[in-house]
Amino acid sequence: MEEFNRALFAERLKELRTEKNMGQNALAKALKLSNASVSYWETGKQVPSAEAVYKIAQFFNVSADFLLGLKEDY
């Protein structure tokens, strides 16, 4: 079993956020999460909880599998 790829998650989150022309603070506010959480995820310093992955996937209308690197397409 492969280990969670923090770098890929970080890349995909940042890409989705910038496609919507959102800053980290705006995304954190929309998801009702802390600004630090979004920053830590995008730098790979922390991994999101399952609940946070769910919120992100719902917000950007993508699958959790895409965010987690299990699928290549949304």
C-alpha cells in the first residue's frame, strides 16, 4: 500500500483554489476552517482530516479520490 502523497494533495488543492481566484483566507472562510489549516495543507506540513477532505471535495465539486491522488480526473 502506498503512503499518502502530501505533495500531490497540496498541488491539487492549490490548483483548484487558484482556478477559482481565491486566496487561502477566502477558502478557509468558505469551508469554516482556520487559515492556518489551508496553509499547512498546501505546504504539506499537515494532512487534512477525512471531514476536511469531504468539505473540500464538495466545495470544488471534485471527488475525494482526485484530491487524494487515487484518480487522475475530477
